[in-house]
Amino acid sequence: MKPTRGTNKVNPAIAIALLNSLRATDTPDEVIEDESFRISLPRRLGLNDVVDAQMRRYAEIRDRRGVISPDEYGNLLQLIDRRPDAVAVFASAGRNLAEARFSEPSRFDRFKGRFTPAGLRRRKLIRAMTNVARALEPGAAIHMVMEVGTDGIDVLAPPLATTTAEGAGCALMTAALEVCAARVGSDAARLSHVLCVGQGDDRCRWITSEPDPSD
């Protein structure tokens, strides 16, 4: 989930994760009768042959170290957004992308983190969050927010919010940043999506917080 060189281009790994999430959501938990399956298949977009073909295409682009256009990314977001379970599909893809990008910290890393100055930890986390936003929000303006009691990022004109109804696509970013906060920050870090363009705000803002050790 690394940002591409062009700020308005999209890493095909993101599209693959979205389609993987779609397919996993639409795969039945148990074997069902053939007749029932044929009836339900048209509603199970993730099991469609077209999805498999697109995943192979994106994998080929990834292997060539290519990119996909913002328009194609937007079309994929809108396709998922039409579903009643769109938020869950977006969130699953975001978690999977971030878990592949940010490894689980070792015991030594956690121990070392306790002695790292708070300011340094904050800057490291905000940089990581910024990189996530650059990957998932191609072409958007991204600003760090480091105020007293408020650490996070602002995203202006975010595609995830502007191309989906009521900002449903922001679930992709929120889930990815939650993993980022837990693994780059600390297990106690909490992430909040406090402003959303899809809800009428002028920007999307995500902030992190940690419990006061004295509490």
C-alpha cells in the first residue's frame, strides 16, 4: 500500500484488495444447494468471472510495477458503494492492506517504544498516517495536524468521500489507519474520523489519541 510516484495514480494492490474483500464477502459460509446458489449468484458480484478477470489484470499491472488511473479507481469505489454492505467491504480491504504494510511489533519493539520520546513517536505515527492517505487518496491535499491534544491528518477533496454516498468509502481509510495507529503508535492508540466531506464538512480529518498514563 505504498504511495505511487505520481500523486494522482493508484497502486493496483489497492484495487486487488478491494476485489478480494468483495469476493470474500460474497463467498457463502457453507455449501448451499445448486438451485439456491444459481438464484443467489447474480447478487454475488464478488463471485462473478469478470471480477476474477479484473483481479488477474490488476496483478499483471502490479507485477509490471504499473499504476491505474484515478478514474478507474473511482469507478471501482462507486461499484462497491452501490451495495448495502459497502462499508463492511471497504473496511475489510483497508484492514488487509494495512496489516500487510505494517508488521506486528515484536516484544522488543514494544519495550523500546516505551522509552521513545513522546514527540518522536507522534511524528513517526503521523508520517505513517500521511503515507497511508497518499496511497488511498490520489490527488488529494494532505496536511499533518499536530496540535495540543490533537494529532492526525486532514485530507482535502478526498476521493474516498467524494465518489461514494455519504463518505462510505472513508471506511477504507479508517480501517487502514486503525491498524497503522496500533502498530506504528501503540496498542492503546485510538483513531477517530472526526470530520468527513461526505457528511458536509470541508475536509476529512482523522485524529489519534492515547489514554493518559496517570489515569
